[in-house]
Amino acid sequence: MSESGTGELQPKKVSDSITKQFHVVMHEHINGINRLFGGQLLSWIDEIAAITAKRHCGRDATTVAVDNLQFKSGAYLNDLVVLVGKVTYVGNTSLEVRVDSYVETNDGTRHPINRAYFVMVCMGDNDRPAKVPPLLIENDAEQYEWENGQKRKELREQRKREGY
């Protein structure tokens, strides 16, 4: 984790922690209706969210919430599943990671099958939360993601207050 001479964490770009992972759907990944088992995809998404968060924080991170998980389409035996994780919002000790999942065809075309937002906590010494480096926003798309991340955080806090 890089710090300036003042002890402050150095900002990181979204592009600094973009993470990609590839999986071939095999027999052990298939559910009873011959599609990729949702729990398997969720496991892969959780793993890439943790890797993406670790790359941003420079420390281990753990999942504290799955804010959104939308299954858009199925994946089948021998499909190539591509997962792409990126940091979208940063708080004091937590960050939001968006993971997009695709099926990639033989010609390289990607079709979305899932989008998920995971809230991760950066872990410091003694298993206590640690500060997260700020996120350096470089374009309108990243600004839009940041603003939506703030809205999702506010909704999570409201739900918590209401007992959801």
C-alpha cells in the first residue's frame, strides 16, 4: 500500500485494479437444467471481487455485502465465461466492486450474463478494517459509476436503519 510522505494513501485509478478471469464451463459447473449453476458463478464473482479489491487496497479484502446480482442470461457446457471486476466506489474502509460476467463466443464477441456489485472491506492488522486508497476518477463514465455507488451506499444504510 503506497503512502505519501504525510502518511496519506495515494489515489488509484479504476484501471489500476481492473481484473479479468476466464473459466470454461465444465460438467461439474452445470445444474439440473444443464446451465451454469448460479452458485458456481457467484463463487467466481466473489473471488474476482476480492482480487480486484486487494489490487486496489494493497491488502486483503473480504465481502461484507452483495448489493446487486442480476442474472441476464445462461451459460452452458463448454462456454467460455469471462469475468471483469473494477472498483466503482470507495468509502473510508470499504469499496464497491462491479463484476460483469460474459459468455465469449469463438469470434471474441461477448454477451452479458450477469452484473453484480460487491461491497468489500479492506482488512488491516489484527483483522480490523483499514483505510482504502482514494479512487481517482478520470472520465464521465467513472464519475457516473461513482455517483451510482454513492446512491447504492445510501440505500444500504437506509435499509440497515430500517432493519432490512
